[in-house]
Amino acid sequence: MNRTFAIKHGKVVTPAGIIEDGAVAVENGTITFVGSSAGLSGTGQAAGDTVDAKGSYVLPGFIDVHVHGGVHEDFTGANKQGLDAITKFHSSQGTTAMLATTMTAPRSVLDHVLEEVSAYRSGEMPYAQLEGVHLEGPFISPKWPGAQNPEHIVNPNRSWIEDWESRFPGLIKQVTFAPEREGAHELIRYLREKGIVAAAGHTDASYEEIMAAVDVGLHHAVHTFNAMTGLHHRKPGTAGAILSSPRISAEIIADGIHVHPAAISVLATVKNNRNLVLITDAMSAAGLGNGDYMIGDLPVVMKDGVCTLKESEGTLAGSTLTMIRGFRYFVEQVGLSIERASEAASGNPARLIRIDHRTGSIETGKQADLLLVDGNLELHDVWVKGRHIHG
């Protein structure tokens, strides 16, 4: 497969802004030129295939740090074939890198996820790259389980993470937990020491408890506004802490179901350009139609694109969102600029999980994880490490 090519006559979205009539050259999967189409023609770097973008946007590939599965597959129980299916589907929707996100489950199940993802990462990974694992639970609040099985909830346990880190070094990239629970601060200190994202989620924490955790090293929040104490003018809660503290980066599910666009707008307004992170929280029903599915070991029903727990009507159970749809929602419904939406979908998650030295933006020297998106924000082409995998 040819991994040396050039894209010309596009609107190239870079950290410095949009290059009109821009070009990107790629050699052996690495970006070697970013600039004007006229400038590319004079460098001799346009060897190989040339793609005429015809005025479409050239974007960095999307990075989804919170995704559970898709097309009938769930990371919690997937084997190699399942991992191929999930990463293939989401790459067709613009995701070029992702974290395999677990559910609250018995330790033996989480062991299995880590073993499968570790083995998968040792191979080629033909589609979206699995950069590691996001453990969402089991260290959450029984008061805010959401679509997590409360039978498997336990207090934060540093020794579990230490054991996994010793067996699978660097594989765990993010841990979501309730920071008000016993053992949380000890866990936070260890996560920060190892460079693992310490994230608040499914939490009953007060504003004061969140800020105490931030002082120890907590610095991220999952699916903001969902499964957490809300904002009240006398009790700011977890949501108030996230909104008011620049030390906390914030995920958001931009599907118009989990969070109202006005609330997303408020979050985007108070967060700086580096603190807003688009996620899908997609489950096994993503890419499919109405019907019965599973999230972890809990039954879910999907109707008209909305997933809820079968035994708890009205409790949202993940989503069917894709990154391209979330990106489009940011721009069309929330009113973010293309540059800001791109930063939330690519640059910010790359920095969060410390892979921004090689991906997350269109810059020379980085791997060619690229998207071609037209003026209507429809996705046409996807490249991962310079390999054309969709379009």
C-alpha cells in the first residue's frame, strides 16, 4: 500500500490556523510538508499519488479516549476479531486512534481486556490504533452507577493498578473513579506518578471533594454533566468544579441526547482551547439499528438512536455517536469553529494521553493520520499512518 502521497488544494487545519489552498505531503507514512499548494509544487515532495481535495478540509484524525465498542462488539469481551471490527467501524467514522474503554466488571474480566488489548497492540493494527486502555470503573460511586453494574463496584484500589501496570507497562492510559471514595487520593498519587490520566466520573463528590482531589493530582472529568453531582448556586457539585477549574479538562458527549447544546456551549466557553475533549462513549449498538444489545453484562435497548438500560427505563447506556457526527454537532449546533472543534476532537485528547508528539495535529514529522471532510462536514477519506483505509 502506497504511504507516500500528497493532498493539494485543501483547507488544511493546523495548530497555527487554516491554510487556504493548502497542501500536505506524506513520505512513508510521515508528514514531510505542510503549506500552500504552490509551495508544495516547488519542493519536489509531491511524488507519488496526488489527491485533489477540491477545497475540502484536511483535518488531523480524531482521537476517541472514551469508547466502549460498536457493530455488536464490546471491548469488555472482545477478542482479536472483535477488536478488528470495532476499530474498523470507528476508523470509517474518522477515528484514527482510541482507548479501549472498559465497564465496571470483576477483576478477572478486566484482566482479560488488558491481555487482549496488549496482544492486539503487538500486531499491525490495520485500522484505528488502540493506544491503550481506559478503565471506567470499577472504582465508582454506587449512587451514580449509570449503565455500570453496581454489583461490581469496589473502592479505589491502588494495588490493582500497580499489579496491572507491572504486567502491562504503559497500557493503562486513563482511570475513571469517584474521588470521594476511600482510597481515592492514594490512587491519584500513583496515577500521576505513572503518567496515567486520573479522571473523575460516576461520582457523588461535592465541589470541595473534587477540588481536594485536584490538589492531589486529579485533572480530568469524563462525560461532563452525566453521572455526577450537578451545579447548584449554593452547592456547585462536581459539575461546578469542572466548570470553574482550569486544572480540569472535560470530556463531552456531543450528540444532543446526553447534554443540551446550550450546556455544551457553556462548557466550551469556560474551558480554554486545551481543556475540551470530544468523546463518543459509543457502545456495541453504534453503527447498527434499533434492537436489543449489551453494555458490559447489562441488557440495553436502542430506539431511534437512544440507548437505555432495559431494566431501568430512562437510564442512558452509552451512545451510538461517532466522532464525525460529534464534530459536526460541535460546529453546526454548538457553534464552535472548525479549528476549535478539531482541537477538541484531535489535539486535546492527544495531549491528554501523551501521544501528541506523534499525532493529533497536522505538522511535519508527525504520522499521517488525516481526514478529508467536505464543506458540509461529510467525511470522505481516512488515512492512518499514511495508509488509506476509508474512502
